[in-house]
Amino acid sequence: MKIKILDKYIIKQFVLSILFGLITFALIFVIVDLMENLDDFLDQQVSKELIAIYYIYFLPEIVRLTLPISILLACMFTVGKLNNFNELTVMKASGISLYRFMFPFIVVGIILSMFSIFFSGWIVPESNRHKVYIEQNHMKKNLVNPGTNLFFQDENGRYINIGYYDQYSQIISRAGIVHTEIKNPPRIIKRIDCEKLIWDSLAQNWIAINVIENNFTSDSINIITKYDTLKITYLNFKPDDILIKQKRIEEMTLPEIRQVIDSQKRSGLDVTKLEIDFHSIIAFSFASLIVIFFGVPFSADKRSGTVAFQFGMNLFFTFIYLAFMKISQSFGKNGLMNPILTAWFANFVFIAVAIINILRVRK
């Protein structure tokens, strides 16, 4: 369908309204967060320049969270303006249907949804990473020393303890590998302690230095064996996996989340939660398109009541959609739904409701 002058006019008004909404919400978020963190900034004597940088890194997360609401408001403002100047009435009188009228809104929604996948999957995690760095190093919040005192499960029955990991040399110092027998209660059957674990990039395995191996053949018998070097080929984690395991989900890009999922799958671990988080980032990006399917028909229908009522109903459905998404994720994380279906379930339900709403509106 060809973009016409009228479409360009609507798109211009719509995009400007979205930008206005994003700027307004960003200011509100920054002011509220500044009030909450003001004591931390003052106590740690954080400079004004660093505070400004902190909120620059906070902006992508704000945009991600507020984009659907900003689009909803933009639908209301754009359609409301067309109604106020009787432009929408003229369009209907000239034979333009609701479906054709929605075309420029949907085009913008699709473009923003596609962009949101990249934005939420790459830009937001990188900015969150810098934001967390400022919190930890300058505000002394959520302190974590990267590569220090790590503990994680390598696969069912095998656990890894790392005293310190140097990401540049890819050497682990003071490492422990614990093998357990999976039963109730679990029992330790072997423990390997070593001074260093060195990654062999050619053989793609770990080499342990100055090793003490304890084999617990029974509750009372422990056979101790020492090695100068010991090649360990059964570990499922690689150097790149170590620091990623310390990151929170909001600091991981989509490829990093997928990397963790694949790593844990190789280890035989349950990846349901991570799968849901991965697909939810993509699914949430389409919230921008879904609110358009709700907002435009409802705002264009004068029988829907006053502007305030229309806005209230649209906002109500938007928050119900977000709440529904969270509830479905809870079911999925408890193993009651497939991870992909869990992430997309709210989208499927509400796009169906939106289509029913479009069909009921006078064309």
C-alpha cells in the first residue's frame, strides 16, 4: 500500500507525540530516581558530571519501559487532534475506512517493534552494565567483585568453586570441583582442589595445576591422590561463560543469554527461566504494536465516551496486558507452560481481543 501525503501527515503527528511522551516520562523517572538516590550520591560525594552520566545510561531502560505507554498516549493525542479539527470526520466522509486510517499507525508500530528488539536486546543491556558499574564503584551499591569467589553448578551433581578468575590470562586461581551422588540426601563422592585451572584453547579443555583429588569411596574412607598437572576434559563451562554467569539478566545481551542457555543445556540444567526471559524480551518489543491496535480504534470511535474515559480505558487495558504477561511468565517458570508460549501468550490473547475491538467499531 502506497504511502500518501495524508499518511505522512499522520505519521509526523504520531511520531512527534511519541517523542513528547518519552521525554515527559523520562523526566518523571529521572526526578523520582534522583530523589531516591540523592542520599547515596551525597554520602559517596558523587560529582555532578558522574550523576549526569549515570542518568544518561539509565535513559535506555526508561525508554524501553515507557515506550508502550508513550505510544498509547500518542494514539490518543493524534486521533484526538484529528477529531478536534474535524479532520477525522472529513476522512470518513471521503471514504477512508478505519482499516486504511490505521495503516500509518501500524507502519510506525512495526518499525518501532523491530527497532525495540535490537534496542532491548543490545543497547539496553550495555547501558545497564555501565549504570551498574557506577552504582557499584561510586555509590557502593550491589557490590560484586567480578571474577572473585564464584560458585555455580556445571551439571547435575557437579559444582564449581572459583577463588579468582583473571579474564585476560584466562587462568583460575584456587579452584574446586565437587562431584556429588544424586540421591536423597546427596553425598559427595569426589572433590578436586587445585592451585590453578588453565584454559587450553587448542584442546578446548582445562588443565589443573598442583592438584589434590579426594575420592570418598564411603563415609569413612577417603583416598587422596596428588597430581602436578591433570587434564580435565569433562567440564562444560568455558572462559567466556565465567563472567557472564555473574551478570544479571538485565545486563545480558540476547546473544549472551542464548550463550548461557546453551551452556546450561550442555550441562543438563533446567533452562526454563532463561528461555522465558530470552523470548519475553522479544515479545515485549511488540507491546508497542499491540497498544496501537487498542488505542487507535477506541480513540476514533466517538461512541466510546469522553477523551478522559477513552484514555482511562486504554490505559487500563495496557496495564492489564502488562500484568497478564507477568502472570503468564509465573506459570511458565513453574513448568506449567512451554517457554515460548509463555512469553508470547499475552500477545496472542490481547491481539485477538484488539481485533475483536476493531471489528465492533463503526467503519
